[in-house]
Amino acid sequence: MNRPAGRTPGRRLRRGVLALTTALSLGLLAACGGSDSSSDTGAANSGKGNGGSFPVTMKNAWGTTEVKKKPVKVATLSDGDTSIALALGVVPVISPDVEDGAKLPAYKQRALDKLGVGKLKTYDDTDGTAYEDIAAEAPDVILGVNTWEMDKDYDKLTPIAPVVTFTDKKQADTMTWQERLETAARALGLEAAAKKVIAATDKVTADAAAAHPEFKGKSYTYAVVHPEQISFMSYAEQDPGVFEQLGLTKTDKAKNYAPDRNGVSLENIDQLDADVLLVSYPFGDRGVLSPEELEKNKLFRSLEAVKNGHFVVVPWENMLASALAYPDALSAPWVVEELTPLLAKAAAGA
């Protein structure tokens, strides 16, 4: 599915509530679906390098990147890029400190444990990319397929090391997590590993769908309570994502909403009704309505999904809501694991 179009200045992916502000506003179901345009990406990245041979030449929106030999030291520019490296079994020599000292999401901690890494070396990206910190690690390559600041960063990073990024600036918003993984894997000579990661995630999703045939054909709505509005996230233009891979379908009301037209007023809250209704409160009591206020609202309580117990809250404390907003090679299977029991509960009803 497409990436969210919004940005959070300075800090990159998954900067807690701040990172959710724009992402959840414009694309919470992003990039969960399979890749259907990887052939375009591959065509743009022509040249040597198939099967892990080097040098690899890759065109990008700012020029051409040449990776002369298989990289050993890899630097990353976003949490998504770090996840890509970890999913491929590569521990970055330096990455942005997106967690602010908070407890790591379970999927990332699991990857670090598997790789025998206690803690990643990070740089403070509060004010943007720390070029000097990256240069000090003398990386062989810099991964930036999940960053939205390449316009500003590219010319400053290329003197440090080859930069792996998008072939077109629009891809900052449109590449699936699979395509981002495959692009990075090509530069790292790890294309076979990337295929295994994608296949493993596909299997987790297929197994979950098979284990829950009750999901098939049920309509769903996913809404997020923001400080300024309740947002209808499962709008018609959203590509099929994890919900639909598990068998659910969008409601007929989805056609009324789009990335730039997704606000739902309280008087129109019936628009949220579906066989399964999921709501997230990433801002807690700072949302336009607190969880208690919304769930006591008479119109909300009148929804068939709510009356019949087909309503469930998607937690943000464990980073599930954030991982739905920013799916990547590391979080995608974990999202399925965490989301499936919530959907089962909502499908079963009270």
C-alpha cells in the first residue's frame, strides 16, 4: 500500500506520538500489501549486481549510486531503514535514535536478540541527519529508502558513502515495504535474503487468514482519534493491506473518504459502522475526544458494531498503531501476530 503523504519534521519514522501525527492522518494502512511494481524499480536499477555480484549501479532521483564491492559497514537514515538492515541480518554501524530511550518495540528487540546485539549505536536526529556522526563510522553504504529528507540530505551524504534511495522522488510515498527491502537488498548483495523475508511474512499472513475463515468477507472500518478530528483511515483509495490480506473488505462508505478528505464529524459518526470496527487513540485524552468520551457518546454507542461487540481498540502503547502506519520488513509479521487476535475478538462480538 502507499506510504502516508504527511511528514514529521526532524525526527523520522516512529517518533512516538509525534511520528503518528501525520502518518495516522494520511495513511495508517500503508504499504502492508504485496509489491506490484517491483519490475519498474528493477528496470530503473539496471546494470551489474544480479545475484549479489558487484559492482552494483543504481539510478536514483538525484543521480547514480555505484556500490563497488559488497558492503560490510551500513549506516541507516530512518527507523524503517534500520528495520530493513536488521531483517536482512545486518547490524548498522550507526542509525538514528528514534526511540528516545524508550523501550524497543517487541519485533525490534526480537531481531536484536537474534543477532546477538545488545544495543544499536545511534545518533541524535532531533535536528535532522547527523552527517558528521555518520561520517565518523566510515560506512560502505548509506541506506535511505525509508526517509523523506533526501532532498536535503543527498548532496551532503554522497561524499561520505554511496547512498541507496528512491529512483523517483514520488517513491518516498508510494513504495511498498517489499520494494524498499528489495532495493536495499540489491545494494547489499542480499537479494536472496530479501526473498526469504517476504516469503516468511506472506506465510505468516496466509496462515493467519487460514486459521480465521470468519474474517473472509466481513467489512471493516479503521478510525483514528486525532486532536483535530476523527479520521476515517480505511478509505477507498487505500490499497489492499494487512486487513484485506486477512480476508476483510472495506465498507461501502469507504468511497466517501480519501487521504485529504478523511474527517468524520460526530453527527456523521454512523459512517464508521461496519461488521468490524477498529479505533485507535494515539493521543489519549489529547484527542478531539478522549476514549471515555467517544465510547460514551450516544451516537457512537448506537452503531451496530458497538452494540453487538464488534468494536475493538488498536493499542498504540505497544507500537501496533505506529507499525500499522509505517509497516516495514521487520514489523510486518509482528503486526499480523498482534492484530489477528484483536480482529478475532471483534469478529466474534460480545
